[in-house]
Amino acid sequence: MKKRVKIFSIILISILILIFLLFLIRAFSHTEVDDVTPAIPCNQELLKKVDVLWVIPNFQEYDISKNQAWCKQIKNLNKTIGLHGFSHNYREFEGELKEQELNQAINEFYMCFGYKPTMFKPPQLKLSKQNKELLGNYNLTLKYRFNQATHKVYHCNDSGMLPNNFINIF
């Protein structure tokens, strides 16, 4: 009986230490915001506060390059900008992706910001093995679940699994 209590105590303490370490990592690492696009209102203070912006190049069939004033505003924030899917359809990178769609997303990003993206994060963090290989052909650094766990990641429309207010705390 004492051995069980000791093992349980060790496991509990280990879990608490891991949670505390994760809290510290998230507190001191860079911050990010998902779902940046002209079609989704985003708090300007949030955009100024974070370090990385994850941009959707074609949300609701609206290409970001059509709004050059918005592109200039986002670029002038002097943030790291990454590609966040193509149209942000539900699990769009979990199914079969056509290379043409990825080329179109990269081209929209380029026409908006004047350079090609170097980072990619799949919407809803869903990515098939085939699409992961395809992204590798484009030399895009993949930011995925580990990145999401170790950084504070907000959402422009506050629609993530956890509300932005909670992310502020943890």
C-alpha cells in the first residue's frame, strides 16, 4: 500500500513539474496569431503584441493580394509572417492536396508581401503524410502540434480551442 502511494506521489509530482515547465516555456517563447486575413477582423493590439502572424491567403474565395493596403499594413508591422493553409477549409491539408493549390497559396503570399513564405502551419493542425511530403518539396518549415503546445497562439476571431483570454494566462 505504501509503495502505491509513493509511486502515485512521484507520478503526480512529475506531472506538476512538467506542467510548470510548459508554463515557463510558453511564458518566455515568442507569441503567434492564427487566421490573419482581411476577411477576419483582428484586434490591432493583438497584431502588435505577437511575434508571428499566420496568414490565410484565400479566405472565403478572397485573395489577400487584392487588398494591397492590408498587405502593406501587415508587412509594416515588421513581424514574421507564415503561410496558414490556402483557404482554411476544414482539414484542407488532411485530404488530397493538389500541387496547384499550394502554388496558388504561395503565389498569393508573394503578391501580397513581396517574398515567398518560409514557414507553413496547416489549418486545424491536420496534415496528411502525403501533404507533409509535398510541403517538404517547397522547403517550407513546418510548424505543427509541438509548436502549438510550446507557444502562445491566439486567433484573430478568438475561435480557437481555448479563448484568447485563457491563452494570455497559460
